[in-house]
Amino acid sequence: MDKKNKLKELKEKLAHYEEKLAREMIGYRGVKHESAVSEIKHDKVMVLRDVVNNLKEEIHNLEKT
């Protein structure tokens, strides 16, 4: 896969995961301890944030080269 197609694919993934993160952030107020639902939502938000940050970093590195 060439660089141009790889960047396009990564930017599409980034848009998808940013949208998912935005939906999960609605009503998110952190972890309420002893609440399994709150802890699961927190874990999901943290994973989505990490995915978004990793995609941004990968895009940045590809654009830099």
C-alpha cells in the first residue's frame, strides 16, 4: 500500500473513532466507584482516547516522512 492510500485509510479510521469517542463522552463524568457500568464506560472512553491518539501520531509520522 502506498503512502497516499495509507494516509487516507488512517484519516478515515481517525474520523470514525473520533465520532465514537464523541458519542461515548455524552454524559461521561468520570468513574463513580462501586458502579460497574461507570467503570466499564470509563474503560471504553480511555481505550477510544488511546486509539485516537495513536492514529493521530501515526498520521503525523507518515506526513513527516
